[in-house]
Amino acid sequence: MRSFYHFMMSYRGKKTPDDQSKLADWMFQDHNFPKHATSYDEVSNYLELYSPFMNAITVFDDLWDVYQQVEKD
């Protein structure tokens, strides 16, 4: 299973940024982000401490569901 970080890199670099791409770009630039994490709790706990914008946790929760589906298939 690839890490959540690896999954999120497909959302990076949009010409017109949305919340998903903002989160992905922030994760890429944050050198302390748990890049090898595959655990919801590990990523969620990190975001709760260092959330880059107000609804980042909500965006993460939505993308975690997509991540789970993609990795399951």
C-alpha cells in the first residue's frame, strides 16, 4: 500500500488551486509531514497540530475516503 502522502501528490500543482491541491502542496513543502504514513490516526493527529488552513481536516477526511477506495482496488 502506498502512503497517503504519495497518493496526495497527484493533487499537486493545479493552475487554479482548490482546497485539495492546497493541502497537497502544503504536504509537499512541509518537511516534517509523516510522508510514509498509511494510518489515518497518524496523519489526522499531525494535521490537528499543524493544520495549514481552516478546513484542512475536512478536506483530509474526504480525501482519506478516496485514498481507501483507490488502495483497496
